[in-house]
Amino acid sequence: MSPRPGDRMRQLLKRLQTRSFGRVFRRLYTIAKRYGFTASRYREALKTFVDDAASLRITPTFPVTADLLSKHGSIIKEIQDLGAEFAIHGYRHIDYSLTDAATFGRHLEKAGELFAAHGVAHAGFRFPYLKMSDEHLRLLSENGFSWDSSTVISWDVVDEQAFTAVQRENYRRILDTYSASAHETAISVPAIRHGMVEIPVAVPDDDMIVERLECSDEETIYRYWNAMFSSVLEHQESLVLQLHPERFFIFREPLFRLLDEAAANSDVWLASLGEIADWWRLRHQFRPQFSRTGNGELEVRYPLDGRITVCWMHADETRFSFEHREANGDCVCRIPGDVLPIVGLAGGAESDATLVGCLDAEGYVYETADRESEYAVMIEKRSTYDTADVEERLARARRPLMKLGRWPSGCRAALAVTGDIDCIDVFDFFNRIAG
Ligand SMILES: [Zn+2]
């Protein structure tokens, strides 16, 4: 699928706004020196990456373009057989935000066919250059994808005074192209958008630290990533470390130092992006059944898969009359009163992505409703919502109110490792920058 000449020029011009010619060719030299002219060194990096991760029971997720898969299919299959998870990183490594929907749809279809023909699983997607839009996300959903991981959250962990003005400028310029949300104002957890699970990736990544800040110091890399991880643990969020396997031997030590510590911490759920997406969907779809007992109590019944944690927020210290697990695995309890301990959404409020994202993030159970008196709290459709707005409404909700734990089995945070496979040998790299 060759691009049209006009598309090719627009893509090239766009890339040159973030990379000077000098930088591109310095990078080409680095790539040639680091990997040579065959795929063998990249293959070795991928194998070592997966082996190291397997020793900690971690499954890394590697988005790869379909054109690389068709050229290096045997390597990708070998790495999949070693236990890695793959996702589609476009048909080619181009900025899809500059292509129309029809072109993107065609690329998706062709990429899906190629992955299927090679027997490589592909439930997820990551946009090249992390450039996406709602329209593109909708097309992913229509094409049967389950998750995407292209939104970006940035942590302010870089000690800028340690770098030159040029390095800082290069760092900021690439950050600008990602349209990243600052972690101070954004919550780092997945969200359901257009039926897709969107999983945010974390920056600074290896590219920003090693190439833009020109820092390969292992202690510094560890310090940055560990600061990000500590804040995720504190706020009970997810950290998706986005890395590029071509630099594996530069970040191997700090990455696995961090992963070792995370694996030893029972509060941390180490998961692949596919596992995170499945979990978030399961939790999003969790719906208990309610029945009124006739004696002033409400029976609440929900299936337990052993991983979902249900927390109850009480008005006082009153506990339920009983709570037990039935033979079929359902959990049953009775709560006082006949008010449903969940959030009612009225007037189309359930279609508001901000509101639903906020409820999902905090673990509130909700359903479409029309009678305010039946729900612990009712939220009506508005033109806009902000997080503080929703939190204020929930703080005034009647109790008891049920909430779901954010991560499986009571874990406090989730950690995933993912690496974009953008080129495997130096010829792939040249093809990529030539458009
Ligand atoms: Zn990429």
C-alpha cells in the first residue's frame, strides 16, 4: 500500500518539524552502529527482553507495523512463541492523523489480514507517533479492536537544570507533539472510549531521555521511572512504560531494577496491555442484581470471579444482615432500606465520556435511570462535567453505596511494559524516514 506523493510530502514535512536533518542522520548513524545491517541484533534484544521479563512473570506488549511483520514474520512469530504479546502499530509507521478515514480504514483492514495470515494475535493498537483522534478510535472499534494505547500522560520528573538549553528544547518539542496530559491534572487509568479500552502510556520514555535529553546514565533513568512508579502506587493508578527495544541494552538495568522491585511488591499487578484491557472491560460491565425482600431490606447479588473487590461506603457503622457466597459463586448480601446502592444516570448522561470515565475510574457502579428516589445518587445530563463536579455529587450520595476496587485482587497499582517495534534493521529505519 504505497502512499500518494502528496501524502508522502506532508508526512515528511511534519516529521522534519520535530527532527532536524542533522538529528535524523546522527540517529541513522547510531542505528547502523547499534544494530548493524541485519536483523540479528534486534532479534537478540527482543529475545533477551522477553526472557528477562518472563523470569519476573511479566508479559511485554510489542506493537509492530504490518509492513515489518511481512518482512520479519519469522522473528515476530518466534518472539510471540516465547510469550510476548503483540499489537498493531499501523500498516506502516506514518502519522495517521494526517490521513483520511477511508485510508486509515484500508490500512487497518490490510494490517489485520497480514497479522491473521502470520498467526500473530492483534486485539490492540498503538498509533505511530502517538497521534490519534476520536474518529480513528471509532474506526478501530468498528474493525474489531479491543484496546488502544496512544494517549499520553507526562510526569514532571526531569531535573531540567541538569541539561543544556538545546536538550531541554528537544525534550519539550517532542512532548508537545504528543499532546500529553500532565499527571498533576490527569488520572493515569484506562478509559472506555467508543467501545475501546484506551490505556494511557507514560512519558518520559526511553526516546525522550536517551535521544532528546541525550542521557544514558542508568541511575538517572531509574530515578525518573521510579519517581513515576512511586506516584502511581500512591494514587493507585496504572503505569505503562513505553520503551523501544532498539535501546534495550541501554535501559535494561534501570528497567529491570524497577521491575524487580515491583514484582516483589504484592500491591502491584504486573500485566500486559491486553490483560489490563480485559480487566477494565470486565469491571466496566460489572452489574449486580437487586431484589426487594419485603422486610425493609434489599438483596444484592453479584458474581464473584475472585478478583473483583466490592467495597461498601456506609452512613455509619451498621453492617449488613448477612453476606455470603453461594454455591454457584455468587456473593449475596442484604442491605438496609430499598435504595439501590449505585449511581443512576438520567437524560442521556451515560453517553458522556467524561462522566462515565470518572465513574469507572473511581469504581462506582451505574445504570440508566429515571426515578431519583430509587438511587443512592442521580446524575442528570449536562452540557459539560468536570471531575470536581462529579466528586461533589458523589460525596452527597445516600449510603450504603458500593464501589469496586480499581485493580484485580485488591492490588493498588498496575504496571505494564510495552515497546514499539518501529524498525528491525537499518534498512527499515531508512525506509521509515524516507516515508
Ligand atoms: Zn512507533
